[in-house]
Amino acid sequence: MKFLPKLFAATLLLVIGCRDTGSEQAPTPTPLYYAVPDGFPPFFSPDDNPLTKEGVALGRKLFYDPILSGDNTQACADCHRQENAFTDPRAFSIGIDGIAGHRNSMSLINIAWQHRLFWDGRAHGLEDQALFPIKDPIEMHESLPNAVAELQAIPEYTEMFWLAFGTRQVDSTLIAKALAQFERTLNSINSRYDRWRLGLDTLSKSELVGMELFMNNEKGGCAKCHSFGALFSDFLFRNNGKDSIVTDLGRFNISGLPQDIGAVKTPSMRNVEFTAPYMLDGRFSTLEEVLEFYNTGFKLGPNTDPFMFTLQKGRLSEKDKTNIIAFLKALSEPEILTNPAFSKPQ
């Protein structure tokens, strides 16, 4: 199974453990180790849920299986689609009861390096996040006991849990762990920008100018929040001045802090070319619309992030915006949209 590009010396190492499939002796799962290119943070694999070949396989199957929804019609993959860099092309995803959510689905790419999840950061880590959509009455609308019972009744699944976790007794904690393992493999580290940084590719003049604008806090202002570096976000929570009157309290609902009113998590710019529509509510269909918002459309108020007050409206020309978008597209890795290791298992 291929998870990382052959281009990098960074490779996925398989350490094969001994397994006695003819007895009830607990099998030894096959560890998967990630080594990432220079410039990326160390790969995160928690001690209580280390990445294994069997765990990833189980998580991948669960991710694409509608069995986790209340009426067995909707899978995690229906709102996090591979062809859209594991987000939803709809402004709001539709749950099994035909009810639309109220926030745009966030991309799962490079989520291994993110520790506060959802727009408001209410989940701490992937293991915590994984069960929220299953239980949510607007989304998959399933009870965990029902999901466990259905999986427990399928021999293929109980065998996969045995191989991954050494037990045929399904429980919701192990469901979450398996989903988290698979999602930690959804990594993008081989864009043209990455290859350029390693001296293995080139960027056009427009892309290089766009990169300079992106980095310039007075001109582009992008890197102040989408930190210039491997992940292209600091994943902090900010009110970016979308509205004069805040209609979604965002992080404030979790923290209760006045400075968090309307503040939401800063998404990564990696593969942003593929993740439209944009913003918390999917209000923008194109990157051109997003750039024009940050150029002239933002609104300043008592809860707006202080950095927004430093941006001069109308500072970007049409050419500036074209160059910034050219650079943003250099952060794309089209191969992830079709990588068979991320696709629905056959």
C-alpha cells in the first residue's frame, strides 16, 4: 500500500510482526511508520493508538461504509469526498434525514497534524472527533450501541477488529481509533511547491510573485494566519470579519471567552484549489471571490481579529490577486484525488 510519494527519501516502513491466525493468541498488528520531509512537523501517532496496517485497513473500510449511519445510507466519505480533497462541494452537507448542516465540511487532508478539530475546536484529537458525526442527529443520526451491534454481527468486521486490536468484541472506542488511523494517512506533502522547495521543480514568475505577496503581511496578509510553512495554517481561531453582525458564535460556544465570539479555526491552504466552496458557511464559490473579500469585503467590529485592522482595503490589484491564486494552486497535489490507498476498498 502506497501512502507517500516515491520522490521523497521519506518512506513508509512496514515492520512485519508474528501472527498466529490458527489460534486465539492475540495477533501482532503490523506497525506503519511515517517519515516526513524536512520542514514538516514530526508525524503524530499517539501511544494509545499507534498506526498499523490492520488498523488503517479497518478504518478505511469503516470510513466508506454507510453502516455507521442510522439508516445505512450515508458514510463518512459522503461528506468528505476524495475527489474534493476530502471535503464536500456543497456549502452544507445533507444528513440522512434530509436536514442540512450549518457549517461547511472541513478538509481532512493533513489532519494528522491538527489537534483541535471542527470549526470551533470542540474535539481534541481524531479519536475524539471521529464519533461526533455518527451521533449527530443532523448528520449520520446513529446511536453508538446500534452501530456496534451491527458491526458485531458481521464476521468480516469482527475478524478485522481482531487483527487490528486483538479483540473480536467491537466497541465505539475501537471504531474511533480505526477511523482516526485511516484519516492520519490522508497526507499531502508532494505539491509543486514542496518539490520546488527541495530543488526538484520550478515555479513560474507569477507563482513566485504570488508567494512574495502571500508572505507580505502588509500587502497580501495571508501568511499572518495561514502561516508560511509546511501546513499553511496555524490552526488558531479567529473572527475574520465576514459579517457586521455575528450569526455563528463559533469558538465562543466552546470557550465562553468574549474574544472568541465569531472566531473559527483557520483552515490550511494546501489543496485549496479543490475544496470550494469556501468559508465557514460556504459563501464563496471561487478563490477570486475569497481574495476580493480579503481585499475589500471584510467588516471590522469589536470581535474582529486585530490583524484584520492592519489591512488596507483595496491594497491588491487584479494582477496581485491573480499571482496569489497562482501560488495557492502550486500548493495542490492532484494525485491525492485519485490515490487508490485513500479510495473506497474493493
